[in-house]
Amino acid sequence: MVLMSTSLTLPPFGAIVRRVNELTDIGQSRYGNVEFAVPPLIADIASVPLSAEIKEAALSAREKLEQHRRGTGGFMEGLLLRTEAINSSRIEGNRTKFQNLCRAAAGVDAKPGALETAKNLECLLRVMEHPSQPLTRQTILADHEIIMRDEDYAGRFRSKSDDRVWIGSRGGIFDAHYVAPLPEAVSGLINDWVEFSSRSDIGIVERLALSHAQFESIHPFLDGNGRVGRVAIQRMLLLSGAKPLPVSSALLALKSQYFASFDSYRAGDINPAVQIQAVAVEAALAGMAEFYAERDALMSEWFGRLGASHGKRRNLYEAVVHLSEFPVFTRYEMQNRLDVSEITARRIIDRLEADDIVQIGRKRWNPSKKRSEQTWEPPDIYRLAEKLERNIEDYAKTMFGSAVQPEQTGGSAFYIDSSGDITEVRPGANHSSRIPQQADTS
């Protein structure tokens, strides 16, 4: 059953009007008023107003998260981060497959979508290396620097007068579904957002929902807001004592409801956003429970084939452990990670290949040695990861309680760059739609 919202609300968004002179793509000038959103400050709110049903859903997700916190992870937790990186990128329209991300992270696949997703993974891995690092302006900027590397706006908030961003229209700012706050408001809003997101007196699910909806409404960057915002979810989970969760698989399955929850939040109703986050947490946990069981069965089967254990054939045992975290590898990488000789590394790979644990992959160019190197990869791990994604998506749809609507084609975001051009940020597209744009005349 779909949980219904009540009239309990937060303060709705306001708007500030500015006169904008826009030069269209056919050279016609459009001049008129634009309403830029003014989000309410949330750092000092006393509580998150929720209906009884949504409050119960948040409590259920929080209790299950607490049970998971006390459990153990072990092998293949890196696969969960890869799953999160992939599906966070897929929400933006990227269609990279799991094996292509693994190859790109290992320097094998040079497809633009895979390389983009690899930067998302790099950011998540860095977050995992410093799980107690506080959520600050600096950490968010550092995350954006990695995810949007090679863009001239990487690692900076919108602050220039022409750093305007809008969502949901290819016809220009006047036809936008939502126009983000003016650039001069971003810094103060981010300070307020950091303060709220760092509170510990509000339940983690409610805090995730309100923090995420506020961040996406601030839209502090020219591009990359969704991916950075979902990295912030992982940061908040870690700081709460939980483990990272591949919640983006659930958010992708409920993409239209996920986006609609932002509209509800901007109208003053946080209930849909909390419902989405509660479902995402529970679906991810349910999918992970199956994943751990299937992972253990696969590991048992692999170790059985190899006759490996902590004490017996230890090199083979450690090779499998490393394989679960670095699926695509070369002989030199296996040699270095296990600290063994070249001959031993060859024998280990031969054995893994003979027992159908790995198969020959693509060759990778090594510029320092000026030669190609053979890679190997494990098809069983790819199948396990793909099943994890499907399971979480199925759980999310079932838990939400209604059929998911067909994927919408909207959701494009737009910004005005330093040269005065309009740039459309379509999901999965390079920033290529440019329209001459005159400066804001306010």
C-alpha cells in the first residue's frame, strides 16, 4: 500500500524575482521576470513534521539499519560501492554496465560513460577511506572536484552572477520547471545545509530525506548535483555508524517518484521524500542480505575448487580476496598485491583460469612500459552484482506498493556559463546544447 501524506508541512519555498534578458537560439530577445527559488533555512528546525504512516516507515527503516550496523560485511563490499556508483550515474541517464565500470576503473574501458562513472566510484572509495571525515563545505567541494574532473567549474559552488541553473526545460529559463536559487544565495544555504546534515538529534532516515531534498533544491553546482548529493547520503550513513548502502538502485527503480518528492518538498511537504528514503534503505538492506548469502555460497564454491583456506594454499585464498575488490587485474597487479614472485603470480592466475574463476579479458596499454598487458576478470562476480541490482530494484517497487511509471524524458538541467551561453545538461549527454545568452539585467 502506498503511504499517504497528510497536511503536516515544512515552510514552503519562496521566490525572488529578477528581470532576465534572454537571447534565444534563433536570435530573438526575450525579456521578462524569472522567479528564482528561495529555500527555507533548515538548520534550526525543531523536528521533521511527518504523518503517522511515514513516521512509522522511517522508524522501521531506522531499526533495520541498526540491525545491519551490528552485522559484518567482509568480502566484496567494494562491489556494493560499484553498484552505488553505477546506479547513481544511471539516474542521470548514464547506461554503463557493471563490467564496463570495472574495466574503466582498471584503465581498460575508455568509453565516456564508463569513465564518468569511474570518477563517481573513485569519489565513493575515497569517502570510504575516511569514514569519520565530517561533512563540510570542503568535503563536498572535494567530492565535486573528483566527479566533475576536467570541467572548468569542478570543485566550486555557483557564485558568479551568471551561474544560473534551471531544471526541466529546453526552451529556456522562462519555461523552466524549477529555477534554482540565485548564485549569491548558495554559500549561505550550503552553510545552513551542512549544519542541519551534521545534527544527531533527528533520525537518520528523516535527516537523509530532508538533507538530500534541500541539497538538490539548492543545486549548488553548475552540474553534478545529483551525484554529489547521493555521495553525501553515503557520508551521512558512515558518520551515523552505518555502512554504505547501494540506495541508488532503489532510487533508480522509483525515479519518477524520487524526482516528484523534490516538488512535494518545495511545496512544504517532506513526507514523500522521507518515504522514498525509507524504501531505499529497506530495499538496499533486503537486497544486500541476499547478496551476502549468495556471496558466501560463491566464495565457498571457489575455495572448494581451489582447496584454499587461511592456512592452506594461502596465496590462492588471498588472490580470491583481492579479486573481489579488484575484479579486473593484470599479472603485475596480482604479483604486487600478493607480494609474490612473477612465477608465482603466473601460477595463481593459471589456476584461477583453469577452475573457471577468471577468464581472459581485454588488453590494457601500459604507457610506462610501452606495451599491452593482458587482463583477467571474473564473470561470476559480474553476475552477482547484476543480480544485486535487480533484487534491490524489485524490492523497492514492491515496498513502494505501486507500479513504477514509465521513465520520463524530462529532468534536463540548464546553466549559463561564463561566456554567456546556455548549456543544457541532459542526462548522459555531454554539455553540447548552447544558445547565445545575454547577461542578467537585474
